[in-house]
Amino acid sequence: MKRVLLKLSGEALAGEKHTGFDEPTVARVAGQVKQLVDAGTQVGVVIGGGNFWRGRSSENIDRTKADQIGMLATVMNCIYVSEIFRSAGMKTQIFTPFSCGAFTELFSKDRVNECFEKGMVTFFAGGTGHPYFSTDTTTVLRAVEIEAEVILLAKSIDGVYDSDPKTNPEAVKYDEITIQEVIDRRLGVVDLAASILCMENKMPMLVFGLNEENSIVNTVSGNFSGTK
Ligand code: UDP
């Protein structure tokens, strides 16, 4: 694959701790992304913020402000992961849709392309820059903008199921499913706004378990066992 967009949830960075960062978990991701970059794949990354904060979970403060905190949480996550990637030998650049001074660079498709040409991993932090959106929406938006071939959706479970496998032992995993079915069956793979953007722009998505060994590399090299 020439260019992919990898989405990691905030919780995925936290490992068993469920909050903050778990360095061995992030180092494992870094090792896999390095293999992809070394093989010539251009990798963009979007990271959620759930290991620190979720805008809608706060009842006592204004939603717009709560979402701003959520967007800043994703910036912290990208700075952290970018540094771990650098320590694994990769070159990186973090883009945000709003100014963060010298911490990041304002998102521009041209600058992203320049970075990709230099073999850098690009991070898309700060979500869309707008409240009431999510990093799912950001993922599809950036994937479409940078003309990624596919979205790699790394989850805590190993694909899309017809019901929650944590509560229903009879839950069945899909090998393939359309976004329309995801919407109709309310499977919540990504939120509705992101699903519709994905469908309208015919952006393919591969859903797989981040905790499965070597799952990112396997997914890109065609040894895929998640849901298409
Ligand atoms: N967020 C936002 N706009 C965006 C992206 C994220 O307001 O474009 C905020 C929102 O508060 C969200 C938080 O950042 O709850 C973390 O993002 P994530 O997508 O991880 O949140 P989730 O959908 O898991 O709540």
C-alpha cells in the first residue's frame, strides 16, 4: 500500500492502565509502523483522546469547552506517540487545524505531501478543530483529504461483530461489511458522521485488533484477519 491512515484510540495508548500512556504498548506500535515506512508505505496517524478526556462525559461544563479539552488531549497524545516513533528511528511531523505555537504545524495538504515525500510519518492532532465532532470524523476527513488508499482502524477488538462480544458469547464477526450495513445495524464501528463521510467518499476501512501480534503490518501486507 502506498499511503494509509492509521487510527489509534486514546485508550489503545493506555494499555491495561486505561488512562495515560503505556510505553511498551506504544513502542510495539512504533516497531510495526517503522516496518511499513521502511517498506515504502506513507503513514498518517490520527489518535483519539479517551485516555485523558471525553467532551460529552462532562455534565457541568459547556460542551464546546469540554470538547476543546478533548482536542487538546489528542495533541498531547500525538506529541507523545511522535516522540516514541522518533526514538524508534522514524522522522515525524505533527499537524493541527489550529495554532499551537511551535508545538505543531498548521495542517496543509501540500506540507503533508512534502513530509510524506521525505519519508516522514505525519500526525493529525487536534481533531477537526471543531466541537461536536470526533477523531473518527477527523480520521475519515484527513484520509479523504490526503487521498489515503485505506483507513486502518486499530481497535481493542479484532473486527466488527453483529453484537458486543464482551457481553454476548454468540456474537459473530463479519469478514466484510458495507458502511450502509454498519449504519443500518447501528454497529457503531465509527460514529454516524464519520460513517456517512466514509460512504460518500467511498473510503475503504480495515478494522482489526491492535492487541493481536503484528496486526498493523499483517493488515497492510494482506495477511488480514479483521473486517473489511
Ligand atoms: N473532539 C472534538 N472535535 C474533534 C475531535 C475530538 O471536539 O474534531 C473532542 C471530543 O470532546 C472528544 C475528544 O476530543 O470526546 C476525544 O476524541 P475521541 O474521538 O477520542 O472521543 P470519543 O469519540 O472516543 O469520545
